[in-house]
Amino acid sequence: MACRASARRSRRIVVVSVSVVVTLAICIGYTIADIHDTVPGLLTSKAAPTRTYTAIPKPVAAGAVAGKADRDVAIDKTRAEALIEQLSKKDGVGDGLSVAIASADGTVVAGRNVGIDREPASTTKTLTAFAASETLEMSGTLDTEVYLTHADTTPTIVLQGHGDMLLGSGENDPSHVNGRAGLATLASDTAAALTQRGITQVALAVDDTLFGSDRTSSAVEQNNEASAMYTPLSSMAVDGGRIRSGESVDPDAFTDYPTLSQSTAADAAATFKALLAQQGITVIDSSDISGTEASARIAKVSSAPLNEVMAFMLRHSDNTLSELFARLTALKLGLGNSMDADIQAVTQVLREHDIPVDGLHLTSCSGLAAGTHLRIPTLLGVQRLLVAVDGGGTSELEGLSVPGLTGTARDRAASEGVKGLARVKTGSLTGVRTLAGNVSREHGGVLLFTVLVNGSDDPWAANNAIDEFVAGLAKL
């Protein structure tokens, strides 16, 4: 009996041991297969994708910039007037000062020269951005397309732009606005479509007719030295037409002002042509842009959504992109394809939203052209709607610079306390320094403000004075 019991125990030990070995072998084998991605699982031998952020700003203060702030908290009129008095005595400000502090509903609490015409510089872009954001489908994109025409005779491809002036020369870049659509991707897709049809040689035509012939204001040239501030509207451009020296830069975070090409569509086409050649396609030139029916399209790339392009425009104060938004607005409203139509479109939308336009005279829709002037209530009217619940202009509000954190106001926080509490649009021309925006106050409440300094003999001192003024607004 003892021998039989001992034998049974031995068999159980053997069975258990074999089971453990088999189980371990299965687990180890599955793990190895999982690592090499031959079976489903969490493990992999492939490198995990990474994304590099060159500059991560500090978090914006909770409830900043009119988020959930109580709009009914009163502004102390005496303190507001004292703040304006201090500003008026600062170096660089001078006699050409117009300034106002208003409650969230637009009521002016304290001001000086509120009804005087002043040159607004790039704060003009807040008017254009509001008009565009209220007119256009801001989730839409601007496509750059390739059409195959005359395939039965000489194969011709037409490169047609729809206003994307932030094309990249490389592959599509989903992590940036500037370069979201890449000409290298467009060329690769075009070459694949041609090769599939047995085509290895084509004629290339460029369709840059979208914006007609009226693409710039003559008044711009006075403030466009070395073509560093504006290039005419175009159906397509690489990197906004910036002619760089080849250094590696973050395409969404530039602070320099290189010369801008004045032939951006031709430049984009030349890049596209070279990229096609790299794909084995022989390309000759053509001027025949006919035959671009939808059925003939063989490739396309799309820009970032318009709300992202608008944020890029505002944060970098890009003059050409501002004019682009005005033109798209004019075309959408059916007002024409000209600089005059652009101005008419912006003014019309402002009127429709009860934004005061008395004294408004636009010579461009970016603020770059000489001769533009307006009065403070126009700028305050835009800000009033930006901070109002369901007031419109959401895409614009998201694009305004935050002093100390983002955009052209990134280095313009006069104190740590004001960081994250304001959204602003800067403006700078010779002798002109301006700022308009809204502030979430440290002790509750929201206010609007506009500062226009014209004829300054020390613009940098004026900037400092305005920045100190904004820091004071946060404490009201």
C-alpha cells in the first residue's frame, strides 16, 4: 500500500512539474512574440514616438482672461483715473495719447481723448480677425491641389492654390501650423498617381488666379522696408514667403523678420517641381491652367484649420495673413476680390455686430498701411464681444497674446502678477505704440482697455509705460 501511495505522489509531482514547464514555455514564447508584434499585446520592441516642444509656457492662471470671472465687479473710478494719469506722465507717451478703461459691457469708466482719431497699427488686426471669425467656417482648411488635365495628348498637371500661405517644403507636419500641409507629401502623392497611370513626364502649370490682381495696398510700402513686413496675397506660399538662411527654426515660433519673397506662388511651384523630379517625374513648364474639374484632381494637401491659422496670425502679428483673412471674408460675403472689398467686408461685419465705426478709416486690414485711423470705441467694441458670453469671436480670443507667456507680448509682462491675466494685441509702427485687450483682475471682475500712443519720441519707453499700465489694470 505504501508503495502504491508513493507511486501516485511521484506521478502527481511529474504531472505538476511538466505543467509548470509547459506553462512557462508558453508564457515566454508569447512574451517574445508580443515584443516582436506578431501577436496582440502591450509589449513592443519598436521605439515609442516622441514629440519635442521647444518652449512650453507656464500655465495660465486659473480663470484667466474672462473665463469664469464675475463681470459685475465694479471698477474703482478714482483708481482707474489715477492709473491713466500715471501713464500720461511716463517717458515716451507724450501728447498723442488716447486711453480708456472699460467694464466688461463696454462702459468706459475712465479715459482720455477717447473720441480722437489715432493710428492703431496692428491692433487693427483685432477688427479683421473678428470679422473673419464671424463670417468664415473656422474649422475649415485651405487646400492645395493637383489636377491631371489633357491626359489624352500631352499630360499636364495644374498646381492650384486656395490661400495656404503656410505650406511646408517637407512632408505634412501635423504638430505645427506652419507646414501642416507639405509640398513633399503633395509631390509624392502626385507621383504615385501619375505612375499608376503610366505617366513619367508632364507639363506643370500653376494656377495663382484665386485673388485676382489687386493683392496689396500702395500705402503698405511706406512701412514695408526691405519687404520684411508684407508680401502680396497669394494662392500659395512656403513659410509665408520668408527667405531664410537655412538655419533650423521652430516653424511656429519665430521672432525674426527675414525678407519676404514677392513671388511666393512661383517659388512654391519651383519647390514642387524639384520634389516631383526627385520622385522620378520629368517636368516641363506650361501656362495652360484649364481643365481643373473636380474629377481631374489626383492629389491634395490641407492647411491647419482656420482657427489655428488665425491664432498664428495674431500671435505673430502677420500682416499678409491678416489681409488673407480679410480677402476670404470679402469673397464669402460676395463683395468682390480687391483691397477695397476687403475693407468693406470688415467694416460691414463690425456694423452688423453694433461695433462703433465712427472715425474708422482703413487703408489696409492689417494696420501696416499708412493712413489708417480709428477711435477707441471701435477697439473696445471688439473686446466687449470677445469677453461676452456667446458674444462671438472665439477663434480670435484664443489667438490673442498673453503677456509674459505667448505671442508678441511674450516679453511684455511688467510684473509676475500680471502673467496669464490678460489677452492683448500689440501694435508697433514708427512713432506708434498701441495695445488693446481684456484683463481678468486679481480681485475679481473683468475689464477692457485700449492704449493708443501716436507721435512718440521714444517708442521703447512708451512700450514700458504701457506694460506697467496693464500690470496696474490687473490690480484694479
